[in-house]
Amino acid sequence: MDHTLRTALLVTGLVVASAPAGLEGRQSPPGDTLDVFFLGNSYVYFNNLADQLADMSRALPGPVLRTAHHLHGGFSLVRHLEDGHLPGVLEAIAADGEAWDVVIVQDHSRLGVPYEDESAGTIGDRAPFFEGAAGVAEIVSDIGAKMVFYMTWAKEAFPGQTEALAEAYEEAGHRHDAEVAPVGRAWDRVRSERPDIILFHPDGSHPSPAGTYLNASIFYAQLTGASPEGAPAELHGIEMRTPGVVVSDDVIPLVRLEEEAAAYLQRVAWEVVSAGRE
């Protein structure tokens, strides 16, 4: 697909962004491109995961990933289906009329349901998650795109959530013949190996800039089949805030890491994604 999306555009809750003004000089030479659409919530717009991923791709020799997204803070997949913007946002944004190559699908951090045990953070009934995943999968199939599930991570206070979340996303992937980006498993490894790298925002749920950098590295590996190793430790894009709106079109540094920390996160991302494909 070879349509060009320019600076941020806000339409009915949809933010479309690729090569924000000021970043054109970082783009790779013309070549393979992959058009990637995120459907999710604040786990995408905190530190602008989509722009971090796009900027990372422009600095590496693989395909350029051109990203867009439809985001609402706190939304589950069921709420996205009930909101009325689907399937329109997935059908209306391709300027040349072609479907998105990939749609990345992310549910609420608790899979859209109350905890079974609030004090322990035990994930509740997964049925609504599977219902939402099935509804979105049908829409993605109808537009001819590939679907990739965005496995989320355990809350800082409840590290034991990792396996329940991973199993739910992996089961959804199996049901719908979709890939699963193992973000939650990578977070679990980094929290164990490198507690000095702060992945969490102070709220203990959302990602810090380093956490989003890890996520971008995972999606780069998942979508391209190539390692993100060698990517810059500083990535740029536009700032977004709750409930998922653009602050301004000015390009800013979204993350600045020490080179060693960035290299470590890139390596973990590649190893975790590779292990999931064995």
C-alpha cells in the first residue's frame, strides 16, 4: 500500500499520524512500507506508542511502518464495538481505498471486566473479552487486514496477572488465527532482570516512556520479523493526552534512554518475540 499520511488529524476520535512534520528527514529511503492501525486505549497513547514505532522503523533498514490509531481512554473491545465508530474508522481512512495491512487490537488492562478478587487483582470472567475479540476479528477480516493482538502487562501491584492475561490473548489468537505480540511476557522478564529500568508510570498501570519504548521494540520485531537492535535510544513524535487527543502537532522527544538500557530492551524484545515463534 502506498498512500501518504501526513501530520496528525483528529476526526471523530480517530488520530491518524505518519511522518509528523519535522521527521521527514529521518525517513528511510523509499522501499517497503507497512500500514499499521492501532485499536485500543491509553496503553497506546501514553508516550504515543504509534509514533515511537514509526520513528523506530525509519531509523532501521527494514520496512517503514506508517501508523494510525483509534483510541479512547479506558475502552474495552466491547465498548469500541458499542461506540459506533466501527467498522467505519477501519474502512474510511485509506486514501487509496486499500485496507490497512495490519490492525493491532488491544483490550482494557483488566480485559474489560471487574476483578474477581479486588485485593489480589485476580482477572475476572474472560467471556466479554472473547466476545469483543470475535467482533473486532470479523471486522478486520472483512477489510482484508491481518490482525495482531496486543498482549498487555500485569499491574505493578499484581505481577501475578501476567499469566492470566497472556493466556487470554494467546487463546484469542488461536481462535482467530491471529498473531499475539507478547508485550506482557517481555515486561515480566524486564521487571525480573532489570528492576532499575522503570517501565511504569507512577500510577502503576500505564507505561513510562521506557515501557512504551519496550512495546515499540516488540511490535517492530513482531511486524517485521527483524530485530530492533540498533534503533536509536531517543524517539520522536507528537504528544497525546487523556482521553486520547493530540496536544499539538509539534514533534518532541517521546523517550530518551541511556544507550545501554535501550540496547537491552531491544534485545529482550527480539528474544521474547523469537521465542514465541518457536
